[in-house]
Amino acid sequence: MNEQVWWYTARAAGIVAWFMLSASVIWGVILSTRAFPSRRRPAWLLDLHRWLAALTLGFVGLHIAALVADSYTHFDLADVVIPLASEWRPVATALGVVAMWLLIVVQVTSLAMRRLPRRIWHAIHLASYVTFWMVSLHAALAGSDRANRLYQACAVAAVVAVAWATVYRLNHRGARRGASRDGRAPRDSLAAADGHLAAARRSRSDAHVDCSAP
């Protein structure tokens, strides 16, 4: 086996994780604005958003595992889970470590969305934007491929796309909200999409039961 295989794996997994995160953030913006009105929103749109987030976590895990296994940079487990523990580009590495923990928190709270107060879940979910920019800085400061022209072009495209999506989200933050009479915060559109998905699944289940009845 090539002794540099883990180094190449770490680099490739990190880049793919960054692009998956970019796609997840952009798709989240699409779900939370008027791009797909709730009455026309199929269940697979929310499933795709969750799938992209899961892929991001998967490639982050591969990125970390490959760094620990690689002998070129000599990372140990503490270096990749504790901010500033690494002696190799400590600030750049710390940005990636903090972004990893933020990503985990966002994903875990999303899975537990129905058990959390809506305001808390939404505030935590907004950390996805912070995570993206921290990962972008991590890639720019620590990535060994930053001098590659193709990498630079893809990085610029990802940053511009997410920056545009962020501005668009801020300009349409009230588009999918309706204030309730008692002044409480309305349901977030992603939460509403989750409700539509659950209702669709219940409808399919009921239809199956009806069709199988004698």
C-alpha cells in the first residue's frame, strides 16, 4: 500500500465534506424560503437536506480517521478533537475542530427537533452558517491543496454560492413566517416541512391498511 494513501484520503475527504456542507446549507436556504411553498413541497426535499448533512458528517469522520492514521503530519486523537491541542498550524486546526463539534451539535439537535423548544432548535440550527465559514477558513489556512487552480475555482464557487444564499435568507427571513396572535414565534419552515413529511408517511400507511382490508 502507498504510504501516502491516508494523507490523500484525508485531503479528499476534507474537501468533499466541505462541499457537502456547502450543499446542505444552500439546500436549507431553499427549504426555508419561498423557493418551494409548503403546499407544493414534496417529502424528498427535506430528506435530501438531511442526507447531505449526514454525508457531511460521514466525510468529516473519514477525514479525521485518515489524519490519525497518516504518518506524515502525526496527528493523534487529542489533536483532532481538542481545539489548539495540535502543534501543527494550531489556529487553523482549531478552526476545523470547533467546526466539527458545531456540526455534530447541529445534527444531533436536528434529530431531536421534536423534543426541543422551537426557538432553541432554530438558534442552534443557525450555527450551520458559522460552521461553513469556520470550515472555509480551516481549508484556506490548513489545506495543502489551496494552491491548486481547480481547488481554488471550486472553493470560490462554494463561498460565493453560500454567501449569496446567506444574503438571500436574510432578505427573505420573514417570507415563510406568519406571526401568531399571542406573539409567540411561528414554526420554522424546516420544522413545518418535517410535519408535512410525517403526515405524508401516515397517509401512505393508512392507505396501505385500507387497501389490505377485506
